[in-house]
Amino acid sequence: MPLSPTRRQRAIEFATPKVADLIVVEVVDASKRVRSATEDSDRNPHIGQTYGTPHPDGVKFKDFKLALIKNADDEQGQFQYWFYVKDRSEQDKYNWEFQAAGGANPLYDTVVRTYVIPRYGSDADGAVGGSQTKGEHVFDESIPAINSAMPTTTYDPFGGGLGSSASREDTSYVLFEKKQVRSGEETLDSLYVIEQRIYVKKVPIRRTDVDSEFDTPLKSKETLWYKDDTIYKTTSFKKSTSVDDDDARSSMSVTTEAIFTRNEVPDDFFGTFLYPNTNDSQSGDDAREVGILREGRQLTDNWYAVAEREVMKVDAAGDDMFLVKSYTTYQNYTWPAVLQYIADENWSRRDGGVDTIVYPVYKKGAYSGPTKVKVELFWRVDAFVGTGTSKTGSATDLARINPMLPEPCVFQTPIATVNVPPTLHEQILVSATTGNSHPVYDYIGTRWLFNATNYTDWPDNLVIADSQRPYRGGYLREKVTAYKPEAGT
């Protein structure tokens, strides 16, 4: 129906849950405005209204700006819809969406806040006006800063909680990323941009795996860091009251560039393993020290993740050597006979002289069969050396394998012969003489000296094997100690 040129037809729409945020739609007689318009430089009618022009009724519709003009009459084009909108205020009261961390996505509790922000300021050429603030009244890509705390209001269940007068920031949530999009609402797109600000609760993501070889739990965690953060390295996975995390940590300040430039990263941070801190006062399960591997990966231009995982769970340490596991079992091993002495007996002959019989007397007979052994597995970052002289080895040196080396005792004379197979024995001196009345031989004397073997008896225990191999970024050492057999009842 025709509209009187002396008045406007006006409609009010709510733009947000906040009642004061309105959109004013007015039906305007375009023909009347065109007839009264001035001409631009190309002699086209100019009605004197541009997007962003304040509403003519500055008292009743203060701060409302022209955002869109559309034809209201498709047939004649005489009437137009004029849309006036105003800047949104106190958007934090209603603009949040919360999503709890899930099994796969998202990894962190997430709050998404959506803001409708003017594209440009009220000053000349779109500059920020007198009382306007970047990031709040005018869009600015750098405000708020990434990693800044999340703003809250008394209406939010964040920070101090609903109705609380506590600080209007929830520092447990930080700004992770921002997205700017068109609203899809033609009444807003000319003057406003929609910005989504995604806040996450930055907590370490932890897991515990069972070591498939040693059947022990190995812990790991991944921590989210901002490029300018002071980052921390986990020094042991244990309870600690010295930091706000349940792991013992030490700090190290680095930049994003240094994190991923290998020649600038401290050698004791990425890709290396931690020796136990012997100054820690620990007991029980907390006394178990670990080797920790650290790896870094960049997520975005602003964020990176540091993954820290135990590669070895150990029970005890000697210097920089970790005892991973120790157990007792049986394996076949040969123990040589032990010679106690060589005996002799003289047999007198009827025709004069004597015949001498020489024979060995054994302390232990040889044994070959199941033997009790202790297997110890050690882990170390650097390779164990094998140049030492210790029969048991050390924290840095493999044992010098010194097996039992039996030796035979063999001698032969016309009057006596001995052929003792290899045995362990003390030093043995054998002497013989024909005497003065031998019916065949003139007087003669001789002697044989058999030096003691390297072991003169079975040792209580000895290392029979000590080997190493590369394993999980370090070296796994297997040391086998055998224990002498004991006689049964």
C-alpha cells in the first residue's frame, strides 16, 4: 500500500539475547528522496546517505548506524528498507559456547566466544574514534593477543563463577586462535565482522603405557606451549610440591626459533635423556628414576607441543647407570674339576728297589649342567666401555670376563707317570728319585713345578657374560653372574 511521504513505517528486531541490541528497519519512500537529492560529479542523484551514517533521530536511536538499504517493492522500486544497527556491548554475557574435552576431539576443554565487531572506527578514514578501543569497538587482528586470559562476566560459569564479583578473567583458559568470518547476515556484513575467539584450558595430556618387554608402566605427556612462554622440562614423573604440576620440573626460557633450530637448542632439552637427580629426597615408588625423551612439534605459527615420555623405568642407579631389571634363573654351565694334590705310593720289589705309583686326589669333580645365575639389565645413555680390568664391571665399564682356565698336570719317567686332565689347582711341586738301590737305574732325581691356575677352586660367583646393545636411545647391558653349585643332602 502507498506510504505517506510525511512519515516512516518502522519495525524493531532483536539482534541478540540482550534486549538493548536492536535492529531498526524503516520503509522509506525512495522516490521522494531521489527528487530532493543533489547530484554527484557524474550527475547521478545522491541521496546523502552512506553506510555508517547515524540514524536521523539521534535521541531515540542513539548510536544506530545505517547498515543496509534494500528494495521493499520489487515491482516499482519506490519503497526501500533501511536497516539501522548499533554496536554490540557486553557481548561476553551471552556469546560463549563450551565444549568439554572428548576422547579424540577436542583434546582440551574449549570455550568459543563469538563477537560482532565494527569493521572500522568512527573517525576519519575509519580510524579509531575518541572513546573506541581496538579489538572491542573496532576490529584489530592483533587484539586480544594469542595466549591471553579469557574475559568473563558475572553471568558466566567461568572464573569466579556465576554471580561472583571475582576477577573478570579466567586465567585457566587462554586464547588459542581467532577466526574472522562474514556473518551471513546482510544487515551486518557491510559494517561488522564476526570474530570467533577460541579459548582452551591448557593442561598436559598424559598417558601410561605398559612396557612390552619389561612389563612396567611408562608415563608420557604432551604439553601445549605458546611461542613466547617460559617452557619447562619434566625432570621426573613424580609428585612434587615445588611446582603447580604433579611432575618435578625445571625451567628454561627459549624462543620459538630456538626450539626448532637444532644448533640453538640446549643439548639437555630435546632428544636427550635425564639422569636421576641424586639430591631428591624420595622413598618408595617415588624413588624410581627414569630416562626421559623429549620431542617437539610445531602446531601453528604461535603454538607448539612438547612430548615427554619415559623410555626406561628403573629401580636403582649407580652414577649414571640404571638397573632396569634383575632376576634369577638357571642355565647350563661347566665347572671344571679341582685337584687337591698328587699322591704317591711306593711298592718294594723282591729284587731290590721300589716301584712308585702316582695318582691325583680331587677336591671336586667336574660338573656340567644347570647352574643358578642372576641376570641384571642396565640402561645407560652412553655406551659402556670395555677396557677395564674389573671382573664385575662398573657403572660405566663392562666386566672383564675371566673364566676358569683349568690346566693339565702331565709328567712321565721310567719310575713314575702322571697324566692328570685339566683341573683347577694350587701350585704343585712333584719330585722323584731312583734312590741308591734301584736294580736298573743309577741314582737320579727330578722335579716338576705346576703353577697355580687362575682360579684354584670354584669361586662363589663369577660374571660369565656381560654384553650391550643399542636400545631406546641409549644402551641396554645384560650382565650374567653364575653361582657355584652346592652339594645336595
